[in-house]
Amino acid sequence: MKNIVSIIILSLGLFFSSCDNDAFLKIQQPQEFGWQNMTELEYAAVSPYKNMFYGGYSASLAIIVTNQVMMSDYFRFLGNVEGYSTDQFYNRKFSQRIPELEGLYTSLYTTIGLTNNGLNFVLRNNGNPFLSADSTEIKEVKRIRGELHFMRAYAYYQLATNFCPAYIAGGANDSKILVKRDSVVLNSISALNNSPVTTSEIYDLMVSDLKKAKAFLPVDWATGMNVAYKNRARANKWAASALLAQVYFTMGKFGGTESAMTEYNDIIANGGYSLNADPFANFNNQSTTILKSENSEVIFWAFYADQRLLDAKQSTKMHEALRYTHFNKCGRDAMNGGNGNLSNGTSPKWSIFMSWIQMVMSKNALTEMGWINADGTETNSAKWDKRYYNPGTDAAYLNQKGLFYRFEGAYTDLTAYTTAKGGSAQLGRRKGASDDGKFIVDTKFAGLIATDEPTILVNKYYRSADGKIQNIPVIRLAEIYLNRAMCKLKTGQTGAEDDFNMVAARAWNTTLGGAYTPKTGVTERDVLVQRWKELAGEDAWYVPFCEACGFTIGAGNRADNSTDLVAPYSSSYWSNSIPLSEIDFQKKIMN
């Protein structure tokens, strides 16, 4: 696999330049070659984060989430083509070669190469790469080692769930697709030792890495640690535990000593996290520290509130994760989510129905969620759900804080709209709002959306005061509760209702709907649908989650069910999207 060899050799130099703009390190990039002291060694830890979460339209995490949205059964494709392989993802054309996935494959192995570089360095001299290091500095080395193990497992998880068949609990899992790289490449002989290993071996590596990460990572920042680690976009023990639980869950290990349940129990009992009363608080964050006192729910963030990074890109001041624009109501340069900002600038108006939107919530899912009736009208359960509808602190801005946004239909132009609506040219504008309110006026979308067709988008991204620097949750406690509820149902344990109701009750607006009535008799399907409500547009492992649970991922609003994903999902992976140069090189090695 020639590209992997190139990536790993290239990454020997990449870590010296990959973090020059990461202001959250609060240090200047060293001029010396290599890591000369503990301050400089922080670059070994942060390089994989940058490669995974940054990059604008090419940011790996944003691509992964977008692909999960497009493959899901609770979003629908409008038919709007915007320079992305949406049709291939939406119709689950696994046999086709997808350029976005080829790029993702390469980027994930780059992350692995960066982690291996760092691990090779920190393991020198029995874990003391700087012979003059004192006991406090040696602890810092262990913490950095934990971060590197965490990020290597994170990258391998994305590789395994995209490019390998679904893991089958108790099965052989012996397909040989991915190359196992758990050490740095220092010579051509080791670079050429490049034969793929079984899927089972890749999962074993992830488990091993995350156990080590848990052992080495602190539970939180403490005095004496590098100030950069104070930012909770760096993995701690609980992030490692949550990712280990995700790996176990994907392997079908729902209960037992080493299982997803065990990890979830530990996080909930001992992690010190709690649900925010207002779910919107998780999507309106541009803090440069993201302390637990600022947000008690999010366990692991993608950090984008780096003003110096933006300042270094004066000509392209955009968010570092831009693929969310394919399914998010608010534009990438919005201010305050476009709500309540009455300035004359163009940025606040980037909350209208943007030209690049491709995916909206599917009608069948919205009906099952109880948010629309069969005729498309809104239900009370939607209006009383703080995720769907939240008046916020100012009643003048209706739905200001909703994490979903409903348009009522589309018209070709103002003339068509005013004719239909009796001469009003206000487009149903909300009082005081700066966007175009309730209807879409666009020739292209009028051909895709009917005049009275409710259209609901995710409204989670680019929502902070300056949307370009909104931090984004990657792992949060609400998901942990729902995952544990599923584990309890899978293992026949009691308490699934308690976990389910923790999330559902938090979202219930008691002012509008009265006291929340706890749900009883919770089923696996109930948990899945609640996951739609809670995690729509942020669920980076929706397909693997469904596969582990044995759900059929159906057609949704597709024309037919010919592309349903059905157990055991033996062909439901991107078998032909590994770069051809990798495959050609592998054949040469094996022959």
C-alpha cells in the first residue's frame, strides 16, 4: 500500500508543521528540529487532533458525520447536487469508488502516523524521553501518551466502520482489509511490511489502545499540567472510556466485565457530568477553555474557538468544519445563528435556506418522532420539546434556540409567494428576526419542495455569537444515557426507562407542556427514535450503532427499499473506496 508508506514517512516531518496555528496550546512553535522539552512535546499530542477535526471542507470528523446523515433513514435527499457524492452515499452505492472516502482513508492513516511518531518518542528511555525530567514531567509524558493512544484508536475506529464489514459478535471477523500500524516506520523494510490484518485484530488494537489511554489519562486538568490541556477538547479518562464503550458496543459486547455497559456505568457514576437544563447550551459555545463549570454535559469537544487560527486566515474566515452546511439551516458565517441580529451585514442573513442544502429530516421519521401529523401539521409534542422549539429568553424571537428549524414550503419568487399569500411580501417573517422566516423563496428549491411542504432542518451548527468559532460536541452525556438504555434492553436488565427518561425529560418544556410523564415499557425502537431527536446531525456512528443492534436501516423517504441495510451487513461497507494505489501496492507485496 504505497500511499500508507508515503503517509507514514511524510508524517515524520508533518508533526513539526501541523500545529503552527493551534492557539489553544498557548505556546509558540519551536524552531528546533524535534521535541526538545516538555513544552514542545505538546505538539506530539495536538497534531492528531488537528488532522482529525480541522480542515474546512476536508475535516475528517465533518465528512464522517455528513456521510452518516446521508446514509441514514431519518434524513432525505432533496436532489440538490452540490459538489459532493451525495447520491452515492444516500443510495448506499457501496460498490462505487467515492473520492471523499479515498481522501478520508488517507487522512485517517495520516492521523495514525502522527500518533505513532509521538508514541515512539515518549516510549524512549522507559517512558522518560527527557532524561532530566522530574516526576511531574513524567506524569505529563504519560498523559500525552494516553492522548496518542486515544487518537490512534479513534482513527482506526473510523477506518474499521467505513472500510470493513460490520463486526459480528461471535463471528470470525477475518476479512483482511486494513493495515495495522502500531509503531513508527523508520526504514524501508518495515514500510514494506504492509500486508492487511483481520478486522478482529484491528478491533483488538483499538481495545488495547483505549485501555492504555484510560490508564494514562487524568480525569481532568489539574494544577501542574500544561495549560493547553485545560481545554476540554483534549481527551481525558472519561473520553477514553466513552470511546472504549463505543468500540465494545460496535462489537456487540453490551454487558459483562469488559463491555459497553461497564464503561457507561463508570462514566455516569463517577465522571462528574450532568445534563444541561437547556440542550441549546451544547451548541452555543465559543469558549477558549470549555471548563466543566461552563458546560457539564459534553465529555469531548471539537475545538474551533481559536481566534488566532481565524486571524491567520483573513481571506477565508470560515469554520474549520464545513460539511455540516449540506444539512444545517444556518450558514457557515452566521452570527447568533442569524436570529435577532438586525445589522445590515450579509453574515446575519446566512440563516435562510442556503443554496447548498441537500439533506433535510425525512417525513416518515418526523411522523414516528411525533413531531408532525400525517397532514404535515405540527404536534404539541414538537412544540413542547425544547430541542425542536425553544422560545429562549426573548419571546420576540420564536424558535430562536431551536436545534431544528421548520420551513413551511417553497416558492419560485416573491411574485408567486405574494400571489399565494394575498399580497404579503414579508414571507412570514418572525418579529425581530433577520432571516426570511417561514418560507423558502428560490427557483431551484421551488422545483424540489412544494409550496406547502413542511421542511425541517438541523439547526445546530454555526449558532454562537460568531458562528465561525463555535465549538462542537463530539461525545456528550445524553448519548451515554441512551446507549446505556440500549445495553440494558439488550442484556435484559432493568432501568432502561430511567436512562431514556433522563434524556426525554430534560428536553420537555414543562412551562408549555406541564409535568413530564415518564415513559414506561421502553423498547429498542423507542431508544433509536429518541436518538434521532437528540443526536440528529451529530451522530458520527449511526450506521454502526444500528448494525450492532441488528436494526434494518430502511428506505426512509427513498423511492424503494432496494438499498436497505439488513443484517448481517456483509456488503454494507465501502469496499472499493480504498485508494487504488494502496490496492496495487498490496498486490505486489502479496505476490
